Amino acid sequence: MKKARFASAVAAATLCIAVAGSAIGSAHAEDLKIGALFPLSGPNSAYGDIFASGANLAAQHVNADNMLGGRLTIEYEDSQALPQPAVVGMTKLIEVSQVPYVLSAFTGVSKAISTLAQRSETVAVNGGGVGPDLAKLGPYFWNVIPLANLEVRAMVPYLADQGLKKVALVYVDDPLGQSILDELKATLPDVGGELVDAMSVPTNTQNFSGIAAKVRSAGADVVYIASYGAQQVQIAKQLRDNGVEAQFASYSGFSVPEAMKLPEADGLLFTTQAVDYTSSDPVTKRFVTDYEASHHRMPSAYVANYYNAVRLFALLAHALEEKGEPVTGANLLAQRKATKSFDLVGGTVSFQDNGTLLAPIQVNRVEKGAPVALTTVSIQ
């Protein structure tokens, strides 16, 4: 049922995009298609809804502005947030649909498809996965999101300033969880902190009463939750239900509405990239205004990321079309390297040599189901 609802929403969005682009250019204008590997089903499908809402809005704006010679559409494949289905979907997008540019998400998924991206010279752009090794997947893999190591580097000093120096980590047993474990081990000693315990859980675990007992005995000031989707919700809920009173902290994966609306998550601290949604710059203002009008809520950093990923493609493709060059993965990469900066949601940004944006990190607190920004940290 969830997948059916998502498919209907995507179909409606695609229809709107097609209508908006139908009057573009002459009969010889070439339409462009990009791909997206999002979880459309399974326990992480809420992320797919959020990611697609940003991507679809960007495509609508691109077509309404006649940025390209033809209309832009997005072809979605269901990754289920798992490597194997993602590889199947990526193969279809490359070999059948022949798209030059694919939106990706989740650390394990992104690592699984990166080899296909390099081999086929297809650009893959991640706006949701935050494993630090995503910065090392080759020239055709880009990140429009700060990675987990930067989020932890911003959170740890903030916790220490609040007197929260004894950290217990509950982390999913995958590349994301391992990267957060490694970063906590590296950064806590610098602020006089201590990792008092680290408990890994398989990706499909949903019972955490035993973990709660270990957390209570660890004597932690703060419990860092490094998971995602339905699992992170159950970790927070069951730890509170089983008597864990320590401060909760997490990374940007906790910024989805279903996690923040959990009563047990009230007061939780989490990091995201810093985006000033009150900015008067035209790109940000239009994004916020139109998103609120369509969805009746403020956009999240994930929405902004995938809006930016689609807008980035349009800016690069527009430049290639003006030069009379085909919109291929190789040409998109060359154009990105030749462009010093891009006007995206949040302001003017530039890429590092490894294809990752370096952005300030914001520490937030969940209050009555919504994020409240506390401070912004610039990470070098």
C-alpha cells in the first residue's frame, strides 16, 4: 500500500513536470531524463517520500523556467535502502534508460552502486547517506550533504560544553554505524570525553530491551543513536520505556518527521547541515515558499539536498547545451570541475576536489516534534 501511494505521488509529480515542460523549445528540443534510487517500500520508505518531494519540486522549477532545451523527468527505481535491489535498479537506469545522472541515498546503497557508476561514467549524487567513505568512491560519485564524520565533529564539542562527556553508542551494524563509532573514538578524547560503551545491532533488529539494560549500567551522560528508519524510532522509544534517562543525541538521519514526533524523542539533540530557510536569496526563498504551499510544512535538510541535486544537474546540463555539447556523465563531470560555484538552496556553494560539498553543521534539539536550531559550527 505504501509503495502504491508513493508510485501515485511520483506519477502525479511526473505528469506536472511533463505539462510544465510541454511548451519548451521547438519540436527538435531534446528531453532529458535522470534517475533516482530511493526506498519506495520497506521500513525506510518514509525517506523515499521525503527525498522525492525535493527532487520533484526542483524538476518542476527547472521546467517552469525553461532551463533546458527539453523537459526534465525523473525515473524512480526502488532501492529498498538495500544494496542488492539498488544494484538491480542502477543497472536498469544505466543500461535500459541510459540516464547520465542518478540520485542515490544511504551509505550501503551508494557504495554498492558506485562501481557501476564509475564503469559506465554515470554521475551518482548522494544527498542522504553520510558514511565518510562516500567521499572516496571515485570522480563520478558526488555528495551534496556533509558526511557523518563532520556531523560527529560538530556534536562532540557541543556535548562536552553541556557537561555531557560520557557517551554510550547504539549503532547499526553497517558502514554508517561503523563510521560514527570510529569518529567518536577519535574525537571524544580531544574534549576530555569517553566512549563508555558501544553496542552494535543488526539492521533488522527491533527489540532493544537488552540494549537498554546495558546502557543503564554504562553510566552514560548521553546515548548517541546511530541508526535510521523504523529502527531508530524503536531504539529511542524502547530505551526510554526501559528506564534510560540519559540525554539522547543523533545525526541527520533523525530529522525525519516520524522520528521527531515520537514523544520519547523530545529533547533529543541531532545535527544537520546548516540551511537558513529565512534567507532572501531567490533560490532559497522560492524553494521554501513553494514547498510549504505544497506540503504544508517546512522543508528539511534532506528535501533541500535532493532539490539541490536536481538543480545542480540542470545548471550543468544548461551550460553544456549552450556550448553544444551532449549531456553525458563525462561532460557533466568536466563541467562541474570547470565551474567554481553554484547557486543552490542555502546560498552559493563549491565542491571539494573529491566531489563533496563542505557546509556548516547545525546542532538542533527536538521540541514538541519539531527541530529547533541551537548553534552552527563551521568544520574544516
